[in-house]
Amino acid sequence: MTRPCRLLAALALVLTAGCTGGAGSSPAAPGPSPSTAVPSPSTPHASPARPGEGGFPDAGTTGPRIPLAPHSTGDISVRTDGTVIRGWDITGSLDIYANDVTIIDSRITSANWWGVNLRPGHSGLRVLHTTITAVPGKGPDNGGVDYAVSNMGTSSVEVGWCDISVFGNALSMGQGHLHDNYVHDLVPFRNNGGEWQHTDAVISGGGGKGKLVIRHNTLLNSVAVDRGASAAVGLFADTGHVSDTVIDDNLLAGGAYALYGGGDGATGIRVTNNVFSTRYHRNSGGYGAVTAWNSGGSGNVWRGNRFSDGTPIAPEPAG
């Protein structure tokens, strides 16, 4: 089964139309400079891991580590380079028109098209130890919300140790560093066109100008296939060939297929040491664990991928 083509180029139009933020800058909250490295916490897991699925991010290892102060910002634009937002419980969304912005140890509850969005021409965005969610039925896309973190530019975005839920396409980007995140409880909805919105924990539309690294995340898509479930990780050649992507040491589950591998033209795709959970479907995805894998593509590597019980997974060829 192939996924119907939904051009991600339309994202720019949708997000521009959906922008309701003001032109002012978001003030910087006290916190580390954007260049400061932040280590992963060692909080115990919130609940026992399923057999064969231990050691992956969950509610106990993601999200803010400090008390939060309420900030009913509404939908705002951040326009000051080097802004640091820390310890905020935000009701609203953040549209980033600045460089080297860091959002850390915060919570974002959005009713906009996105939770955090990086605009073209800007770089250095980091979203760390933050919960990003929404209220089902309150979003602008016929009650739905589309992107927890969206990268509209050509620079890398770092998203780490975040707890992400509700959004249709949680992490949407062609280049970035996505690590140690817990993506779960995506919510199906019919979009403004009246169709079930495709849902993906991570989605890339191809044609990226940089490297996309997806490492040590829990990426769950429990949405039913007949309500728009697409993938846990969806690499789609909607806007160009998929290339230079690492998918390593993740826990994947759900979707029509848990992984869409980029298709015939995909190159430089390294899929290694991932666990494909059967918590929603006996083959991880509704139709299988993986599809659209280009085994003959230059630099493509498939190694060490397995079901929760340890059974190795061998993908079928693209086509």
C-alpha cells in the first residue's frame, strides 16, 4: 500500500494563513544561553516497560524538570536573536523569526497550526525538555492541530527530551536532530478539506538540504488506519528525493506502516537498531513494519532492526 501524496510544500501556505501572532518579540526568560549543552535527565520510567521495549523515552524521562509559571501569551512571534524561554507554561504557540532561540523546561498548549514553528531564513532553534500538546477539537484545522514542531527552513532544528502529543504530524522537518523524545497519543481529525488528516510521529517530505537524525525516541502512532494513520516515521518523496537520514535506536509503533523508507529515489538512509513494537498491530503497522525501502539506493543501510520479541525484520523492496 502506498500513501496518497500530500505535498508538504503546502505547509508554507497553511502556516502563513494560520499565523495569528503579533509582530512583537517574546521576552527572554532567565536560563542558559542557546549554546549551552543540556544533559539528559536520569528520571526513572513512569511505568513498567513492555517486554523487549525497555530503556526508551517515556513520560518520566521527558518534559520540563522545573516548576513552571503560567504565561497566557496567545500566538506570538519571536523576533529577537538568542531568546531563551525557560520555565514557562505557555497557552499559545511560538512562531520563530530569529536565530539561536532556545525553548527549555517549558510547556506549550497550542490551538494554532503548530506548537513551535521555525520560519525560513532562520537557524539555531532548540526545543528541549518541553511538553508540547493541544486540546482536541480546539485547533484551526477543522478542530485539529497539525505540527508540534515544524521546520520551514533549511537549517537544522534540535528537539530533545520532549513530551509531545495530540498533533497530527508531531515532528515535521527535512533536517534536524530529534533525540530522546516521547511522541504519543496523536489525535485523528478530519481536516478543513473534509478528509482524515494523515498522522505521523515524524514526517519528512524529502528534498531536505541537510541531515536528519532521528535517534533514541519513542514514536507511537495509535491512530486507526481508516482514520488517517500514516506512519511512526514517514519519509515521503513529496517535495523531492529523501536523503541523508539516520533512524537509529528508536521504538516505533503504529501507522499504516511503522516506517515509510523514502521510496525508489531515496539515498543515504541508515535504519539501524530500531525496535518495532506490536502494541497496536501484530506487524507493528496496520499493513506491516516497513514499506518503500530502496535496498539498492546508494548509502542505504538496514541493520539490526527487530520486533519487540527480537525477531529480525527484513524489508520488502520499494515499489
